[in-house]
Amino acid sequence: MASPGPPGPPSSSGTAHPPPAKTTASTPPAPLPMAAPSIPNLLGRLGNGPPRAGRGGRRGLGRGSGPGGGLHSGHPAQLRGGGMPRRLDHTSIIQSTDTDAAISRMSAVDIGLLEDPFAQYFAGDGGGPVPRRLPIINRGTYTRTQGLDRIIRAFLAETPSADATPPSSPRAQAEAPAEVRQVVSLGAGTDTRSLRFLALRQQDGRAGFQNIVYHEIDFPTVCARKRNIVQSVPAIRSLLTSPITEHTLPGVEEDLARTSPVTAPRSWHAEFGSENHLWAHGLDLCDLAAGGSSGLATLPGLRTDVPTLVVSECCLCYLQPTEAAGVLRWFADRVNAPAASLGVVIYEPIRPFDAFGRTMVANLAGRGIEMPTLVAYPDGAAQEARLQHEAGLRRAKHQTIDQIWRAWVADDEQERVNRLDGLDEVEEWGLLASHYVVVWGSRGVHFDTAWAQLYGQ
């Protein structure tokens, strides 16, 4: 958790470079009544626009919008045939949520709740200040980000393998190469977590993390846009140690990738030094769920022999339950070497059957948004069972966003957040935050060690 301190960006064990630029937020809107019908999603703008999935409307589905993009972007076979992508209208709605998510993230950064030097490059079109969200939305963005960051950071922490020989001295321990760890973010969209972690620096200048392979999956157009930003923004481009390279996905003809570079499924790769790698894959997650000869056999750069964490930030919820289960099985079947521990963390809405949940579902349906897994896994216990049964994980645990705020955010940090962005709708916040859950589960010794504290809470 961030260290307590005076109003301002929370401190951390390291700083992602470059330093954040000064931005000016627009005047906050007047408070609005917080009736349940006007609160469709923690990540969306209050009463305006579809929710963000991924990390907002993203997380390839895109965080799948949700967080990402690729959710229903069409299989490579359909693209090769020139046919119309399936569920085009729904896909377009989901993709559009990524912008809203980026703006919500920038709003939390502008007022000092979050420290993210890269958010400014993905929010808006550069034509003016980013709109400031209402406090209840900013708090949702802050709490979700802090919760997921804590879980992912614990995984990335340099814990040795169970059978590794301990270094002979403290100096040797500090200089010993870190174990390779791999993150796969589904529907990543414009999420900046990969950049924050791969570019993280400690106070002495050393890399915050080493030997990280970070994958993002989203719609081809979303991945192409992110590549353009990484290449064109000097502050980000300067972090790369070599030029970006492009790679064709298995089963996609070279002529399609060459003639349709924006819409064709393909991957790109960037190196950040300290053996940290970023892979972005433009594809439809349903291609992973399909299985058999119609599905993808692998992804460029994917390691199947190292500890791997799959992250779905409001992404899999846009798939049919059988498709979402197929995506989890795809990774579970491949990351299965003896040393390859597997973990999954999912952020999704829950409790669709109470009064607030019914209103939330009706709100989304009225704008063409469907979350099929919401009914299939309606509470935290069902989400835990999902990870154990569908991904073959040995253990699982969950916390609602409300529980994360109360139990994971220290009292003095809560006071700092309240000073920066006071919240009047305390009861409404508790109601809203109790309808979103973070569930994590794993198999293998790496996670038993890295998540020991998380499982013990």
C-alpha cells in the first residue's frame, strides 16, 4: 500500500519514469443524486456511457473492452474471408468504453489519488483538460487499482523457486538474477499497468522488477493504437532498449497481415531493459476459447515453463460462460510445466439478483451491454469455485471492492484520499463497492509463497 503522507501522490518503493507532467483538471461537476439507477459501473462516468472493462471497457477484449478490446472482434478465419465481424454493434459499444476508462484513470491521477506518469498519454485526444469524475467514481478507480496492484506486485516480488539454492551472501542475493515471471492481461486496452511495472525504478536507480514478460491481449485496432503511442511519445519511447518488432500470429496469413495492418490479428514486442519484455497481441479472445484446429495454438513470446499470472479486469464478463471458461482452460492447458505455477485474478461485478443488482443489469442492458458471466457467477463463492473448476486452480479467495477499501487501505491513507476528494455518498459507495469483486486463485509453489499473506487475510 502507499505510504501515508500529506496530500499528494502516494509514495512507493520505486518510481516509474518519466515523472508525471503537470495537468489541469476541469472544474468538478456539481454533486448529483446517487440513486442506484445512475450508478452502472465503478469504472464508468456516472450516468454517462457504458462501463469500462479493462483494467475498463478494455482489458481484448480489450480490459474487452471492459478493459479491452478483442472480445468479439471476429476470428482470423472470418477476417480472412472478408466477412462482417460477429456481434459488431456490441463489440463497438464495448470498445468505446476504453476511452472512458482512461479518462477515469486520469481523473484519479489529476487530483493526486494515484501516481501514474503514463496515464496522460492515453486519456483524451490532447484537445483540452480531462473531465474530472465524481468522488464516488474516483474512489472506485483508486480502490480497484490499489487492490489489483497489490495482488500483482506480490506475484512479481522476487521470491526464489522452492528448489533454488540460496545465495551465499547478502550481496550475492542482491545480484542474483530474478526468476522469470509472466503476466497476461486480457482486454488490456490503454491500461498503463504494464508500463508502470516494466519501467519501475527504485530510489537507487535499479530496476524495480527484472525478468518480467508482460503480455496484453486486445482488439487489433486497440493494440495498434497503443503501439503508435508507445512509439510516438518520447517519454515512453526513451524507455525502450531496442526498436519495436512485429510478429504474425500463428495461423494468420502473411498477406492479410501485410494488406490489413490495423485490423489483422498480429503481435508487437518491446524491450524495457533488465530483461523486461512487453508483448501486445491483437486478437479475439474467442480464438483462444475455440480450441481444436480453429483456435490458436500459442502466442508469440508466451512462456509455458515459468510462473504465470492471468489478469481479467472486467473482461471475461463480456464473454459467454463457456467462452470465458475456454479462455481460462487455454492457459491452464499450456502453462503446465513442473515449475510453471499458474495464477488468475479477476475483477467483475457480482450480486445481480438484489434490488441494486437488478437495476445495474437493466441499466447496462438498456445501452446494449451484456455481461453473461454475471448470472453464472453471481457472488464471491461462485467466483472462487469458477477458478478451481474451470482453471484447475488449487486454492482461491475473494474480496469485494468495499472490503478492499476497508481492510487493505490503511486509515491514514483513507484520510489522505478523503482530504483530496471528499465523498458525501458514503452509504451509496458501500452499496456500489459491494457489487464488485476481486477474486484470485492459484496452483503451484510460487503463488503459495508470493500470495501467502493474501491467502491468510
